[in-house]
Amino acid sequence: MDYAISIYKGGKRVYAKDCDFVSYSEQGLICPICKQEVYLRKGNIREPYFAHFHATSSRQIEECELRVSTDGNSTETSSLIENRGQRLEIFQQHFLSLIYFENSKIVEDVKFNNWINSRKDESNQIINDIIIKCIDYFLENRQSMEAKHIIHTTKIKNKQILLQQKISLEVMSYLCDNAKFNYNLRYLLFYSMYQIYQYEKHKLIRQNIKAKEIEKICQYTVRIIMHNSWILAFKNTKINEVNNKTQYNIIKINKNKN
């Protein structure tokens, strides 16, 4: 594909000919149709273009008319991506490193990462079932949840605030349009669950968690997304500042399947 959509530019089109091998993560580039992450392919013969990341044993893919059979399926392609640093894990880590809660990055919340990665085996399935219910609720109620935080564009005079809102809505689109395949949404739901129930963890291992509690977790997540200071976060976060231990924790959580 010749162009992709930049989450971090509020949905602006970005053309492959204008990008380099870090643009995919720095600009949050996704497919304009399926909203999944894409990376740059560039050589001496063919014009630069964007391609989808391929499926892995722990990650499914969304069907898309712009996905071609050669997108990330060969050993040569995988090596090309690796050598030039275009890895899905970096995209996901950079995305999550932009999200703050009470002036702190959520990926640097040591207590949260320790809690979620040390869950007892017997409670794993119960908590994952809650996440599945949350994702279903997210998809069914996305618009109504967004509406509680949206300011009509005619009332926004500040361009930065307008861009901030556009980015937030693009993030919601990225997370929701392929929710079954998007591990970042799972991570944020886990985080919201932790914040709400960190002092009442016994509620999370009940067999029948109430619908209002599912709604509470989802509403909490939407509030984090819609009110995150995205523009300020871009200035304070660099891809090379990723903490290896934190990245490992995120990837470990992300591998939990539905």
C-alpha cells in the first residue's frame, strides 16, 4: 500500500515515499482499512510501500483486502524487518509507553507488572474470561463511552486540544476495530482492572462478576485513553528509552490468548 494512517497525527495519511524505518512506530502507522500495524518495505527496484506484519503463534491477523500473500511470510522478509528494527513488539511497546496515569507511565508501574505476571494459575482463566467480557462490552458500547469525553469540534478553539482529541479517537479506533487481535487493549484493560481492584482482588476471582463491574473496567480504560496527554507524551518518550525488563513484562502479558 502506498500510504498508511498515522494514529499520532490524528488520522492523517502518511505516504511510504516520505517515511523511513522508524516511522512505523514513531508515527503509529496502521492500515487504513483493517487498522492493524504496518511497516515500511523499501528496496532498490520497487517503490517504497507499507506491508502488514505477519501472524505468529501468539498473534492472529485480520483479513484485509490490502494484505498480500507476501506480507511478512518469508524468512527473507522476517530477516529484513529484524535487521532494520521494524518489529511489532517495538510498535506495541512504544504505544504503551505513551500512556500515563497520574503523571507516571503505566508501563513503569512495577507493582502492576508484578501483580499481573504473578497471577496464580487457578485464577488465570477467570481473569482472562473477564477480559473477554470487557472486550465484548467495549465493542458494543464504544460510541456511547467515547461520547462522554468528546468536545464538539465547533467548541474547540485551541488547535492542540483539537489534535489531542483526534489522536484519542484514532487510538480508540486502533484498539477497537481489531479488538480481538489487539494486545494493547488487553493490557489497558488489565491495568484498569488492577487500579479498580488492587485492594479488593478477591472480587476478580469470583465465578460471576457482575455486568456493572465489567462496565466500570471499560469506562475506566476509555477515560485513560481519552484524557491521556498524547502530545506531551510524544515529547517525553523516545523509542530507544524502552526498558528491557518492562518490555518483557508487556510481551508476556500480551501472549495471553482469548
